[in-house]
Amino acid sequence: MSEVIADTKVFGVFADVEQYAMLQETELELIMQIDEPVGLYGKPLADNWAPMEVTWFYNPDERVKPQPDIAAFGAIAFAASAETCEKLRPFISDYVEFLPINVDGWRWYIIHVLAKEDIFNEAQSQRKVRRDGTPMRMFKKLVLDGDRVSNGVLFRVQGLSLGIYSTNLPNSFLNVVRQLGLSGLTFQDIN
């Protein structure tokens, strides 16, 4: 566990789907999962994982987008080529599991984030409210206490939805992606 550093910033990690192509399961793969869809929600899956068939999402009404180093896999996960995962493995393997997939005949891996940090500041956060007065899962203001981060490499936040986060710490995923010059992700300052 790394030492807690004051002024640690927390960043949301997002796939840059405006600039880069994203991945999707093939139609056959989706049909096979009707009874048991894949749940990439932060619980380990590697022991029962079978590689699935995946392809690049194509919208005939848009220009063909370039393939990134790290791509969106659905709405809540990322995937990268075997070569990119080998570059990332020394930095993030303690916080994720690499789940093999076949992307149009090439070996890729879903980067399934398992690490969680208890940094949600519910008292200072403000949820959006529905017309009937009930709170939504979305926030007008989300406060995450970076000073409570224990590792800060790549993680989900306890008590929140499925978002994926990193920090500005030297060994963080944000800094590793930037140092390696990898494409496909954006990082949004949360606080």
C-alpha cells in the first residue's frame, strides 16, 4: 500500500468514443448470453471465463473511426490488445484481471477492474432529483476524497455505480497511460 499524499486528485476514466472505435460482442455471442449475460461489475470472473467473440462497432452513418490502444467494451469496461496489456500488466495487475477475448481473430483482453476505494463523500455530494422528489443515481456534484485513497492506481468507488477511476499519483493508471502514449481514453477531473 502506498503512502497517502495530500491533494490527491481523482479522475474518472472514460473511453474516447468520439475519436476512436469501440468494441461490441458479436450477434452470436449476445444470443448465447441471453440467459446469463456477462457482468463486468468488479467481481472476479477469471476462474469461469471463456473467451468470447468480439468485433469493432460499425455505424454506417458515421465515418470509420481509428482503432485505439485501449477501447471501450460496452458501456462499463475497457479492452486492449495482448501487446498493450503486456505493457500495462506490471503497473495494474494487482488491481484488475485480464479476461481474454477474440477481436476479429486477434487476441485482446478485457481490463476488468476489481480494486475498490472507500472515498465517496456522500455528505458533500449532491444527487440529481427526479420530478417526484426522489434522488437519482446521477450527481449534480460528486465529491471523492482523494486524501483517503489507499492505492489510487485503477479502481471503482465503494457505494457508487460502475464508474472507473484513477488518480494523479505517480504510479496511477492515468500516468502510466500518458507515459506509454496509449490512445483511446480520456481522464476527467472529478473534484
